[in-house]
Amino acid sequence: MTLPQALSDGAADASDLSALAIDRSAGSRRRRQLRRILGRVLLLALLVGIGGATWVWRSHAQIVVETAVVYSVYPSQALTLLNATGYVVAQRKASVASKATGRLEWLGVLEGSKVHEGEVIARLESSDTVAVRDQAAANVQVAEANLAQGRAELTQAEIAFKRSEALGEKNIISDSTRESAEARLAKARAAFNGYGAAIAAAQANLRASEVAVGQTQIRAPFDGVVLTRHANVGDTITPFSQAVDTKGAVVTIADMDSLEVEADVAESSYLSIHVGQPVEIQLDAIPGERFEGVVSRMVPTVDRAKASTLVKIRFVQRDPRMLPEMSAKVAFLEREVSEKERKPVLAVPAAAVFEVDGRQHLYVVEDGKARLRNVDLGEKIGDQIEVRDLKAGTRVVVRPLEDLVDGRAVKQATK
């Protein structure tokens, strides 16, 4: 065998051996591809898991929402032009006192007592004035007796004068005797007239003393109720109460049928009010009720200190629960409300209602979760809207968020 042939045969054997060797680079590439695929699968699974966990968390986690409750509103609120505050006062009110001075002997009323016009409610000591009255009555009797005596003397003088006239015509008596009879008649007439004047004076003194006795009796000036008592038995009462330890008024009486509301209206709103304008009145002491009223008078001056004017409002119908000095809220209306508009209805904020498939819905909060409800709505009242199929006190979601769904846990936002 020649040398070139041998070399050729050796090369062929070497190529055969290389074909039989294991290719380690191809396995490494497959492993790398497998690892990449596995990593991608693991990453996808992780993302899916995180997404699922997030969805589960978000579906169960509480969302903070603004809420409101279903409550009663009055349709007349939409007719309100102006609001004001004031107090209930009695148009007829009097501090009852005596024109006489004396010690209070008897007081027959208490706070809350009902009295009638002319009824004696208190009495001062009157022994001295009664004695003066009795003396005046006795003087009248004396004057009447003197008048009777004067009448008898006048009658006798007239008879004597007529006799002397007759005798004088016959010249039986002298002229001086006839003139004396005439003088006695004139004197008797003058005395009789004097007795008449005396009896008139005595009767006038009696009436004055009776007035003085009457002034010791304190009477109610009109039908009303005693609001306050200013004096007790034993106190000294004087007409003007300027002395030390004395009282002027004994009691204060108010006519409860004359109750009205006095409200301060801002000067800038004065032209929005007129006499006869319908008014709705709320009393803090009687919550949940509204009373019909009418503007009765407007004081034609402005309080410079408060920049307001005083408006007086008459109650259309008085309630026996009303009392003087109760605080009042007044709503001046643009027109008189109907009987239906005076009745309260249930309402929610209009921002709580939204439309789904052509129907009105809102979210009701029950057991900490938002529940989607279809609602039957009525008329809109300002920024509220009437609901007919919810109960008062039900809590609803106001301005619900886009991610709020039925059954989502919610938490009320803190203000």
C-alpha cells in the first residue's frame, strides 16, 4: 500500500468516528428552549394567580362610599322663596298691676291658670279704704236726711208765705210781716238747694271711695293664661314699683288665641315679602309638623343694628301645644300650597339614582353590602326625589362609583 492510499484511508476512518460522536450543543439548546417555555408558563400562571387574587380581594374588600338615608320631606319645600327665624309671641299680653298701693293679701292664680275678663285674680288689704267708703255712705245718708228736713222747711215756708199774702191783701197784717214770710220762703228754698248739692257731693265721695276699694281688687283685663307670677302674698304693691322691696306687676297674662310669629327678615330680602303671603312655620318644640301661616303685618322700619325688618305672621290654625317664646323657623312661599303638598313624602338625594336598561335604580346598604334595587320614583323636590317603595331610615349610596357592583362590601365615608 502506498503512502497516499494509506493517508486517504485514515481520513475516511476519522470522518466515520466523528459521525458516531454525541452532539452535546443540540441538547443544550433544547434545554434552554424548555427552560424558556417553562419560565413563560410559570410567569403566566403567576400573573393569572395575581389577577385572580386581586379580583377576589377587590370583590370582597370594602369600598368607601358616600351614603344618605331615606327621610321625610315636604313638597312645599320646592316653593320656598326665603327662610327666616323668629319666635312665637302673644299679640295681647299684659302685666297686670293695681293702681292702688298696699300689701298683697290674696293671690288666686298660679302659672298656667286660665282667667276670664273681669275675674278677680288678686286682692290688696282694703280695711282702710272700706272704712272710708263706709264713712262716705254714712255722709250720703246724712245729706239725704238734711234734704228731707229742708224739703219740710220749704213746704212750711211756702204755706206761711201764702197765708201772709192772703192776709196782706186784706190788710190784716203789716207789710213787714208779709216781707218776713217772703224772706223765710227764700231762705228755705236756698237751704233746700244746698241740701241737694250736699247730697250730690256725698254721693260723689261715695263713688270715689268705692273706686278706691275696687282698686284693691286686681282683675284680669281679658281672657287668657297666666304666664308668670311676679309677687307673692305679703309683698307690697305699688303702681310704679320704684320703692325698695316693692312689686309693680302681680302677674303677666297672655291671650293664647292671639299667638303669632315675629321673624327678622334681612333688609335685602324685604321686597320679597308682602302682606297676605303664605308661610310655612316649623316649631322646634313640635318637630315633624308644619303649620300654615300668613304674613299679617310688616313693621315699616329697619333695625339698623341687625340690618333687618320685623315681619309678623299669623297662624291660620292655632295648636294648643303652641306657647309664647317658642323658637320658630319660617319659610316664605311663592304660592299657597295644596292639601296634598302639605303631607310629607319619602325622598332620597337625586344623585343616588341612576338608570339601568331604561329603569331607575339605586344601591341600598344592607349588612355592609351594596344591593342594587329598582325603585319607583315620584316628583323631584329641589335636589331630592320622591321614592315610593323604600322605608324611612333605609341607607342608600349617593353618587355610586363605577366599580361598585351588587353585593360589594361598602364602608360609609367619614365626613
